[in-house]
Amino acid sequence: MEKTQNRRMDAGRVDARLLALTGLFAALGCVATLVLQVPSPSGGYLNLGDAVVILGAWLLGPVYGAVAGGVGPAMADLLSGYAAYVPATLIIKAVMALAAALLYRALGKRGLALCAAAAEVPMVLGYWLFDALLASLSGGGALGLCLMGSAAGIPSNLVQAAFGAAASTLLALALRRSGYVRSRFPSL
């Protein structure tokens, strides 16, 4: 009886370590997004944040990874003057992290590169659709026409996706070699 009560109490608790790591990964995602910003043709910018979003998803899991992955880059957009992109970035990067974490759980340690590449798909599609929506709402014409116009941003998003997938995979492989990381994050 006592063990059942303890399990129920534990189920309602938030793991302080996991919560702190979520905040740290959100901050790291914000900094990685801010530290290098290369303007893209679509009006956005290329950055290093995707690597942190994916790595955080693998280390924190789907829920906490999605929170950190969405909040950090969204804060970077706000601080960089891209306020119109904040809601889209919050959702797109959270979905990206969720996909990375769930795919990693399904495919396991050998599927790192595939998980990273697949997790970038929502980013490329999400920003393409959001750019078209912004163009349409700002008087750019019919949504179909705006979809064609916003396709100009796809190549730069694919470059960012390739870099983010490669960097997160290489970082995860390097972190696996650390005994400390293996002890704290055995699933990596």
C-alpha cells in the first residue's frame, strides 16, 4: 500500500533536474540561434539553433525537448526583431523536437542521422507555409501565388536543415563517448 502511494506521489512531481535542463536547453537554443545569423532570401535567417533543438529533444525526451526546442528559438526571434515569426517558430521548432525525440525512441541509437533529417522536415515545410501565409495576409495576393513565391526560401531552409541534422548527429556521437553523459543520459 505504501509503495503504491509513493508511486502516485512521484507521478505528480516534476523532476527538478529535468526542468532545469529544459530551461538550460531553451537558453542554449536561443544563444545558438542568436550567435550566427545569416540572412536568407525569404526574409528570415540561417542559424545554428536546429542542432540544439534536435540534441535537446534526444536528451530531454519529447515533452521537455519540445518545450525547450520551441521556446529558445522563439525567444531568439523576438530578440532579433522577427516578432512576426515568434508564434510560428514556437510551434515549428516544438514539432521538430517532438518528431526528433519520438523517432529516436522508435529507431534507437542507430537511427540518429535519419531521426535528425526527418525532424527537419517540419521546419522546412512549416516556414514555407508560414511565409506564404504572411505574404497572403500582407496583401501579396492569393495563397496559391504566395506559396509559389515563398518557395524561394526553401533552399536556404534546406541548407539550415542539412547543417542542423549533421551537427546534432555529430554532437550526439561525441557526447556518447563521455562517461558522464552516458551515466546521466543512458538513452543517448
